[in-house]
Amino acid sequence: MRAPDELRALVEESLSDLRLDATLGALEEPIRYALGGGGKRIRPVLCLAVAEAAGTDAENAVQPATALELVHTFSLVHDDLPALDDDDERRGRPSLHVAFGEAVALLAGDALLAEAFGLAARSDPPEIARELARATLGMIGGQYLDVSGAQMRLEELHRLKTGRLFAAAVGLGLWAAEIPAEHQGPWRAFGEELGVLFQAVDDVLDGDGYTVELGADGARRLAGEAAQRAHERLAAVEADTSVLAELVDGLAVRTA
């Protein structure tokens, strides 16, 4: 089992080697800018760790893991636009629309999404593309509920907006390892806890979301409970899940 840093290196190598469609032309520069923002690659690393724990080489899951990171990056580019969150900075540098203009950022996000599904469509088995499509639609649906001000529980909103890509990270790793659907239940129960954990910690760091609703202590307690449930779900999986447990602990204590 490879450590998270080793898996992250595989993701970075895949992103660096990514060959974008030639018809995108000079749009490649802003796309590379978006992908090079220095993120922790949590979702694709999780995908690779699941694949290894499920019994296959991480390399067999690199393509779907990369596709997942492209979808995540697309969502960040579009979320930062003035029409949505209107954020001028992303990971300590200008957001894509500030650096290149709104129109270019919109098109770069579109291209990232198309490239993601091109990768997924070239991956086996075909369930990989379906998994990614369902997760992406769920994430977009959650974003719509957020911007439209729909009245709903915060937990349900985050299950879609944040949780669907984390759940997909687990699902994509399982499909890459050729785990039959009827044996995926314990793994997927683990994946469902990760979005709650990530979002609760994120809200503590940003002072919004769960922190506003529950207070800082309540949000921290929610994160701790989600981390505990994630470890309990891992205990039900008949595999070496030590790296996955390490990732859970890292999510629980992250500071950025």
C-alpha cells in the first residue's frame, strides 16, 4: 500500500502529462493555470487509495482519478465566477476569471468538464463514466439549490454539493478494481461519511455553513462524529484500509 504522498505524486504526474484536445488552442494556458493551483488532490488520492485497498494497482485507477480532479477543478472555476460566489482569489492567487477574464474562465471550465468525460469514457469498465456523470449532476444540483436559496437542511445540500464527488472517489476506485456492485456496500457506506467530514471542517475554517448553524463547537463535533463513523465503516471492509484511515485522520485535522 502506497502512502498518500506517493499517490498524490501519481496524480500530479497524470495531470502534467494530460494531453488536451488540440482544438482548444490557446485555451490550454488558462486550463493549465486552473489545474496548477496547488490543491491537495484529496479526491483523486482517495480514489487511488480505494483502488489499492480493493486489490488493484493504483495505476489502473489513475485515469478515472484524473477525470475526477478535472470535474472538481471545473466546479471551482465556475464557482469563483461573479455570477456565483464571486471570489477573486483561489489558493493564494488570482481566480481564473480575474487572471484571464470571465469569458475565458467560463470556457476553460467547460473544457475541463468535457476533457473529464473524455477520460472517463476511455476507462474500463463503462460504469466509471456513469459514476462520474451521476456525481457531477448531483454536485451541480446541489450548487443550484445553494444559489436559488431553496429551503432545505444544510446536511442535504452538502450531501449533494460536496459529498457526491467524495462518494464518487470511492465508487471510481471500486470500479477500477473491478469490485462487483453487490460487494460495494461497506465501501460506499464509508464514502458517504467523507463529504460531511470535509464540509464540517471546511466550515470551521471559513466560519460559515455548519459553523453559523451549529456554532464552532457544534461544527467541530459534527466533524468528529463523521470521522468516527468513517473509521467504523472502514472496520467493516475486509481489506487493508490503513491508508484510507490515514486520509480520514488528515481530513479531520486539516488547517487549509
